[in-house]
Amino acid sequence: MVDTTNFNGKGMIATSAATARIRGIHESEALHVVERFRRTDANTISYEVTVDDPNVYSAPWKVSMPLTRDAKYLIYEYACHEGNYAMGDILRAGRAKDPEAK
């Protein structure tokens, strides 16, 4: 179980920051997220998350889905800043729009 509190109210639920295509619902500082991982068999983990933010939602809500092992799927180490060439591109594009940069 992962129990997360102490949010700062600046984030959003269900946001894809990488693509900027999905805009989420703003959170408040009262947000409380509980994630549960349960092995249901040798190849499946049940993932369940409960989102409770009384300042945003009228009641807590829950999402669950199975995480199934796939022997062909490879997981690689991920660090969002290492080898992130998109960040430089984004900053250059932003500067190109900046009148002072011209």
C-alpha cells in the first residue's frame, strides 16, 4: 500500500504533462491518494487507487486494473532528465517565440 498526502494543490489528476493533450482536474491540498498492489496469481497484480479530495469531489472515487506479466515486455531504467532531448527542443521553441530572443 502507498498512502500519499501533503499535496501542494498545484498539480492535476489525470494529466499527461509529456504530451499536454490531457488536461486534468486540479487538486487541492486536501488530496489523499491510496494505492494498493495485490498479487492475484503468478502473472497478475491487481492495482487499485482511491482518490479522495473533499475540496474537489463530492465523494472519493476508485480505479482498478490488472497489471499482467508479459515475458516479451522489457522494462528499462527511466530518468526523466537523462537523455531528454525534448526538453532542449521545448526551451528553444519557447525562446524563438520570445521577442527579446530575436
